[in-house]
Amino acid sequence: MSITFDEKVSKKIMEMKSDIPTEIVLDIDHTLYDGKELIRQDCCGVTRYRIVLTNKNAIPPVFDTKIESNIGDVFFQKWALMYLDPQIKIRQNGTLIEIAGNGELIAPNIELVDFRK
């Protein structure tokens, strides 16, 4: 399994990272809130994909798996594998960032957020 960020998204993330030691998290259900674990109960299994930048070594243990990408490891929750394809692409489409799998769009509008303090 791997993730490929397109040039535009890679550039945004690298600019945000700057020289600050950073981890990247693929958070599909808003488990992270301001860099801390937040337990939620969603009734319908709704996914809300977002890419979260966190401080190095500050990822809650619930993010127990990582995927290699062209800009570094991306952490996520193992149960989320059911929503992901083996080859994931994260790309900018106009003003939106989207995540796609093998020939299909998984989520058309994902957030890019920075929870480092």
C-alpha cells in the first residue's frame, strides 16, 4: 500500500512543515482534535477525510498503522483499511484536495490542517 501526493499538495505540505519535526496523519473520522485524541460516536459511519500535521512523536496510539508516501510516512487507523485502495493518490483539483484509489474517487474534498503548537 502506498500514497502518492501530487506536486501541488506535496508543495503545500512541505511548506507547512518547514523545519519543524512533523508527522502526517490521514484522519478519516476526525479522531484528532487540535492534536489530541478525541473519541466520537458517529451513528452512520460517516467518513470525513483530512490530512493532519502533528508534532513529531505526538500521534495518539489509536493511529496504529502507517503507509509509505512520496513525502514520508502517513499514519492512520488500521480499521480504516476497508476504506482505502492499495494505491492512493492525493491531488489538488482546482481549489479542492481529493483522494482517489484505483480508478475511483474516494473523497472529493479533504482538509489539510495543522495541529502543531
